[in-house]
Amino acid sequence: MKIIKKIVLVALMTLFGVHINAQKTQYLRQAGYDGLNVFETKKTNDVEFEKLSIKVGGDFAIQFQAVDHSNNMDNLTAIGGNVNLPTANLNFDVQLSDGVRMHLRTFLSSRNHNETWVKGGYIQMDKLDFIKKDFLKNIMAVTTLKIGVEELNYGDAHFRRTDNAMAIYNPFVGNYIMDSYTVEPFIEVTIQPKDYLIVAGISNGLFHPSVDKTVTPWGANTIVGEKDLKVTFYGKLGIDRQVNEALRVRLTGSVISESGYDNGDHLYSGDRAGSRYYDVFSYNNNGEFVSGGNFSGRFNPGFKNNTSYQINPFLQYKGLEFFGIYETSKGSKVAGNEKGSFTQVGTELLFRFGKIGQFYVGGRYNSVQGNADYASGATKPNDQKITRTNFGGGWFMTKNILMKAEYVTQSYNSDATAWSPNAWTPAILSGAKMDGVVLEAVISF
């Protein structure tokens, strides 16, 4: 019913003369092949504003998964080769005035939610002509303002990740193990003088925004205190230079500070859509999958008072492409506890070939290692090490249709301790590993 209403709304807009045309949208990352390796939208623009216009887009993804898994306890759920639940997004980009655009993304179906719901959206301002013609023209020539409830621009990995069905920018099937992605209310300023990049933003650090600050024990009606809520700050510095026709070099460093103990603790758990690699490392407990649930294969440090840093090199030379991650997350589970730390390393090496680079092959290595004082009364932190390797390739059949194939393997050390939505499960991931082949078909427009 919700989808029908949206379709009717679009039809009415068409009847009343509203342009539904992708070519009328300014400062936009194009869906599909033309949007590859685009990070922050640039300040160059060749689209003249005429009147209100709407770009209606969509994303669709489906996988065939043939993966096996095991652990030291030999008690994981039996899984086999089959098709996963298809996922879909509905996207609106509305050109409201010259240099002012609104983006809205709705998840029509996802692994973690059966129902349709709005993921988030924002308004992006690259000009302030709605105040006065050429208002702050010289400043806005290098400045972009974004306000909304959407993913925070921390790090560069989120520009290449799969966002539910929007998987066309990701050369592999899964996202990184420590997936830095959170959707929160934010205000963000991006400045791009020449080849340089400066980003500064603030958020209230709330995954589910609310004015309620009371602390009430689960299942009780007694108020026992007031939440420790503090502002989240984040920023990025970098350089992105097209050295010559063949060589592009980008290097950025990002930081985020989430100092509250009752907010800002979901930087690595902000994706409500669910992960790829369905049902791996899971066992059935009275009909309920545990040890990762719909987010199996990922790792969330789960720190309070978290501070994270991410460094991302990106190098493109003709058809050769390298992307890297060095990231640390530091914090504590409970106020006063000894702080823990986790470090993530990721490297991707791709080679794109064909007439327009429509084919690619490559590999990715990803590891997470560290420790945290998870257990109450623990005498020492629990050590954790996870590694994942992907080898694969893809074919852009058209600029908006991508076929991927990969071989993936992932393993945990013998002392693994990981968080599930239901309980701490120190034993289930002990010696756990998985490997197999996954195919994915993606459409984005």
C-alpha cells in the first residue's frame, strides 16, 4: 500500500508538470558505473536549474550463496547452496532550487526487516541563491552544507559499501568486518578548495532520536537516573588529485568522538538492513538464530565513550585500483572499566579492463584484532582476531547492471568472543571459519 501511494504521488507530480528527469539533478553521484570511485560530490556542475525536478531511482540485489561453516563445538546450523532473500531500495532525489537537493532512501525489503521503512534522508546545499542571488558566492564555490538523518561522512569505506540493495559500488559481496556506518541526525560542512578536502560535522549520537533522558531498567517502571548524552563530533582531512590522465591519488584521515555513555555507541552497528553471507556462524536456539543473527560475519566492538580513527589511501592508475583502510576503535563497555582497543586493516586491489573498464578482477584482505574487558569481573581482556579474504570479479553488463562472483573465506581465533543481539557467546565462534562461493546480481538506476 505504501509503495502504491508513492507511485500515485509520482504520477500526480508528472501530471502537474514536475520534471522527473535524472539530467535535471545537480551535484549528484550517478547510480551505476558512472558513480564508481566518487566520494564526496564535487563542486563542478553543468546542469542548469529550471524548476522543481525529481529523479526516481531504485536498487535491486540478489545472491546465490554456497558457503560452508564450522567451529570447534561442531554445533552450527546446517546451511547449503541456495538463493538469498532479494533486497530493494527506492530512492528520491529532488532538485528543490538552484544548488539545493533533497535525498530520500527507503528500504523496500532487507534481510533484517520484512516491512518497508525509510532509511534516512538529507538536504544538500551547494548554493544559497534562495536567500539572495549569488549570496556568499565565493564561499559556496567550495562549500557544501548537508543536514538530515543519514549516514555520517566518517571514513571513505562507506562510499564503497553495500547499502542494503545499493551494491553496485562495492566490488565484492560483503562489507568490511568492522562496518563503520551509522545513521543519525547531523549537520555537516564540506569544503573542497582545489584538490583538498575538509569535513566537519556534529550529531546528537542517537540511533533512535528522542527527547527522553530517563534511565529505566528493562521491564520496570522505576526511573533510576538520567542518561549520559553528549554530542558526537567527526571530521575528515584529505587530498584528492588527478595527477594526470592516467593517475589519480587520494588520501584521507577521519576521526569521530562519541563521548556519551548512553548514546554514540553504534558506529559499527548502525546498519539496520543486515549483512551478506546469510546465517553463517549461527546456531538454532529454540527457533532463534544467535551469534550474529541478521548481522552474521561482522564484528562490533560495542564501546561506550568511543573514539575511532580511519585512514584511507586510494590509488587509480589506468585500470589498476587500490583502496585501503587502517582503523582503530577505542573505548570501554562500562564507565570506569579498563578501555579496550580494536584495529582493522583492509586492502583492495582491482584491475578493470574492457572497452570502458566494464570487467574487473581483484582481491580483498580484511582483518580485525584487539581486546576489550567484556565479561563482568574478567581478570584480563578477551583477545579477538578475525580475518577475511575475498577473490572475485565482476561484469557491468550495462552501466546499471552488475554481475559479481567471489570466493570468500573468514576465520576466528580460538579465543574468540563476540557480541550477538541475544547474548555474549564466547564459545560459538571459537575456531569458527567459513568459506565458499557467492554470486550477486545488482541493478541500480
